[in-house]
Amino acid sequence: MSLEINPTTISEVLLADGWHIIEEGSFVLDSYEYVEGGGFVCHGGGGEADVCATGFSFLEVLNLHTTVTSEQRTSGPLTAILAVRNWVRDLDPDGEPLSPPTNDPRSN
């Protein structure tokens, strides 16, 4: 048996500094590499001891209750992720999502 995690439905990611609320559908997994000025510098992980060659990336919406909302892309090795969350929503009779649950921080 395995635990199924669908990357397209991840709503939050736990990193060492805490939970990050992500933009819907922005979470991706892939191999990663470092680039500078459009040119390749080195692959992430792979040859390094204890460093995973698979990486993650997501857009985090930063809204500090002001009139300005900004986005920040966060990327790193898959091993940096401690946990993920998927918000469960109530569905109407046609299977369409209703409003977010009251404990969803994006509903504030």
C-alpha cells in the first residue's frame, strides 16, 4: 500500500520555516538545476551525498492584509518538504466545490 499524493491538489507545503500556502495548481515536481544568466551552472542533487535529484517548485501568494498582493516562487530539493496539505471542500450535488471551509486560511 502507498499513500497517494496528487501534486495538482496540494494547497500547503510544510518546510523547515513553517507552512506555505500555495497558489492553486502551481506545485510541480521535476529534476532541478542551477542556472545563471541563462546558462547551466550545475544539477541539483544526484551526485551529492544525501541530496535528492528531484526538486519541487510552487508559487506562494503573499498577502499581508494590504492592498498589494505579490507572488514568490519557492524551489528546492524534494527532501526539504516535511509534509503537504490538501484542503477538502464540500461539494454540491453536481460535484462542484462550494465555498472554502472556514478553517481554510485563504478564506480570510
